Amino acid sequence: MAEQVLRTLMRTTDLIVAGFFSPAAVAAVGLADIYARFPLRFGIGIGDGAIALSSQDTGADATANRDQAVTQALLLGLLGGIPFVLFGLLLNESAIAVLGALAEDGAMAQVIEYGSTYLLLVMVSAPAIHVNFIAARSIQGTGDTKTPMYVNGAVNALNILLTVGLAFGVGPLPELSVIGIAAATALADGLGAVTFLAIIGSSASDIQYVRPRRFVIAKQLVLISWPRIAEGVSEMIAEFPFNAILLAFGTEVNAAYHIGRRMYQQVASPLGRGYGVAANILVGQSLGEGDSSVAYYYGLAATGLSVLTVGGLCAALFVFAERFVLLFTRDPATVEYATGFAQAYAIAALLIAAYIVLAGSLRGGSETLTPFIARLVGTFVFLLGFTYVVGVELGYGVVAAYLAVILDFVFRVAYLAVVYYRRRWVDRGTSMMTERGSLEGSSQDD
């Protein structure tokens, strides 16, 4: 949780600093971040495959298989970063411009200028982003959650300091405005990747690098990871037209959406994500130990604890939404819309907390397809479809977007709850461990 607080604080700082320049700068950072989340989702996807295998094999004491899984996952992350680097170098400007198709040209000119440069710098650091998530998740799977916290905490603190320093030209640093925000992120991600790689290669980690040679492990990494990657990508794809709709309502509405969501992510999201990772680890290790009833209990307990603790924070967020928004912007129109989005996310946060932990529990059992289906339907049918039909076609405007945020997660939680209760994910996790030989406590040749 501490790690997630620092990570989200870093992203929050980006928006706060951008808000000192203009609403266009906030929108630029928000729009560029949509694309920047593609490599993020890839890294999270492979990282979820790594943490599932790492936790299960740790519980089963199959350390040789675990080392194979982590090594192969890191190689997949490095190779998978190359297309994103090329995208940032060649298509950064057109990628931002296409999102403003429904807005006036004059309103988008500055957004494109800021956003394209921001996107270029972030995409170049994609391989480092992948390594950070995969290495952190792999180490967490062994039960060591402190080392990733220390590394990411230091890196994110440096990122925050560099963001402020490079944006405003503090001390000897140059004044780069929005470009400085992106440069700080790229530098911090690069430093974090080098640090994680060094830790895994040293005696400080239980994990060791090995020569990749077991195809069955690579196959399982892909099988577990692809729905998680597709889950994130589908949500990002839906956000393109969703952001275009919000831009049609006005640049201030789009900026308000990113501010409102960022507020939820800073106040309540770290707890839910922390519980989700913990549930993933505990469920996976329990399955590796052969105790499915304990694994099932951990998922339910983590879900209940997440909802309980997130509730109080969300109540405060709802009541004091406008005051929090004023930390990001003083533009009257943006403040009004952002307050509405913040309150919508405050209501949805209890559902989001339950969704994140249930999904993490299922992933601990190597079940990643179900969360993908839940997010796909929730995002396209409710977040995007409901907003367009009710907001645009029926003319209710931004109010439809507020309600769509809530309906999205009502569906997701209901669907995951039914799947989790049926426990078919237990059989999936057990069968995959049997296939790679982990339940016997030793590796087997392909």
C-alpha cells in the first residue's frame, strides 16, 4: 500500500504541476497518459504472470521453476518494450491529434504541442517500465513486499522532486514546463529498472537469473498474461472515444475527468491495489501448498477488509471533493465538473475496491480471463456505451458520464463474485502447477 501511495502521488504531482500552466496542459498530460498506459498495461500483464508463478512455486518450494519464470518474464518485458519506443518516436504527435477530432482546432493546438512531447519521452522509457513492474511483482511473489517498496519509494520520491524541479526550473535545473514532467518520469523509470535488475542478480534476492530453457513456463506466462494485457488494452481503447466525447463537451470537462479520477486514485486506490497484490500472493502461495480452502478464505477476507477500510476515505472524498479539486486547478468550470467526477468515483470506490481484490485473488489461481471479460463488458457497455447514448444521443451531457463510472463497476463486481464463488479457478491453478512440475517441488525438463 505504501508503494502504491507513492506511485499514485507521483502521477498526482504530474497533474498538479500541469495545472499551474493551463487546463490545456492538464488535458495534454491526461491524453498522453492514455497512450502511456499501454506499456504500463503490458508490464502489469507480464508482471501478473510472474507473480502468479512466483507465488505458487514459492509455496510449492519449486525454486528452479520460479527462477525460470522470473528470468523469462523479464526478457519478455524488455523485448515487448521495443514497439512502444518506435511508436513514441514516429507517431507521438498524430496520436494526440486524433483524440481531438471532436474538438475545435484552436482548443487542441496547445494540447497537441504539450502532449506529443510528453508522450515521446514516456514511450522511450517503456522497456524500463516493463522491468519495474515485472521485477517488483516477481519479488513480491516470494513474500518479500518490502524490497519493492523501498526501491519504488525512493524512485517515485526522486520523480516527484525532478517533476517540480524540471517543470519550474528550481535551482540549477532548467525550466522545461510540461516537458520536464515527462523527463522526470523517464529518468526515474530508468533508474528503477537498473536497480531492480541489480537486486535480482545479487545475493539480496531469493530469485536468481538462469538460462531460459523451459518452454512450458514461457507458455504459461503467456497464457496467464495475455488476458491481463488485453484487459488493460481494451479499457485504453475505450478511453479514446470516451475522451473524445468528453472533449466534445469541452476541454474543461476532459481536464475535470482526469482530475476527478486522479483524486480517487490518490486517496483510495492504493489501499485496494495493496490488498489486491496481497490477495494474489497469499492465494497463490496457499494453492502451491495444496490448501485450496485457505486460498479461498484469503480472497474473501482481503475483499472484506478492502471495502471496509476504503469506505471511510471515500466518504471524506465525497464530502470534501471541491476542496481537493482546488489543489489541481482554480478554473471555475473545471472545478465544477471535476467535483462531479470526484464524487462519482467516491461512490464507485467501494465497488472498485471489491473488484480489484477479487480480481487479484483469481489471478493468484492463474485465472486472468474472467477479470478481462468483466472489464471488457463494463468498459464498453457502461462506461463508453452508456455515456454516449445517454450523454450525447439523449442530451444529458456530462451527468451521464458520472453515472456510467458507477454502473461500470456494479457489473464487474457482480460477475467476479459469481465466478469466485464457484471456485473453478482452484482447478486451473492446480492443473498448471502440475503441468510444469511445481507440485513435486522440482523442475522437469520439457
